[in-house]
Amino acid sequence: MKDIAFDKLIETIVDRRKKSGKTQKQTAEILGVSIRTYAYYEKQSVEIPAKHLLRLCTLFNIDVNSFLDSGEIKDHYSQDEIARMTNRLDNMERAMLEGFKHLESKIDSSKQLGTSHQKPELDGQEETQQDSEE
């Protein structure tokens, strides 16, 4: 007897994989399985190990808890939550880039100071302390 809720979950995974632009091959690589094995998962020809099923749900934003509790398929995060997280990550990325630019500026300044305070070389005519004492 087929499990209708599970069929719906697999159908949703396939649909979201396609909408995300990922191929079966890319998804198989993420899971660490062959493309043939992944294709069998989608066709339900073989049983999907729980760890792979959880990874697929995470990858395609499916709330596993809701599915296990009620058989309903819900997004793990709402669109508003995704937008907020994306915005926060964008802000963090900008702050990191600014920090790196500031750090590069400090390094460049430090290098310039270091070269302006070095003693000039005398092309091999530099006296050693012993030579000058003789």
C-alpha cells in the first residue's frame, strides 16, 4: 500500500529541485550518491535513507517536523523570514567587505611606513662593525 503523504513529499522535493534549477546530478553530488541512486529516490524505486531525506528537506526548504506530525508539507521558513535572513546576510557581507578594505588599507599603510624607515643599501659597500674597528 502506497503512502500518499510520502508520495506528496517526494513530488514536492522533485518540484522544488526543478524550480531551484538543480539537476539530478547536482542533487546527487550534494547527497554523496550516484545519479542513478538519486533518480531511483525520485521514482521511489528504492527507499531513501532518513539522512538523505532530511538533507533534501533542508535543501529545498521543507519543514520536516510538520510533515512528520501531520503529513502536511510546509515551508520550513516563511518568505518573510527568508527575506529577513537574506537582508541580514547582505548586511553582514557588506560589513565584512568594509572590514577587509579597512584592513587592507592598514596593511598598505604599514608597508609604506616600513619601507620609508629602512636603511638604504650601499651595494655591498656597507661596513660591518668589525671592519670599522680594524
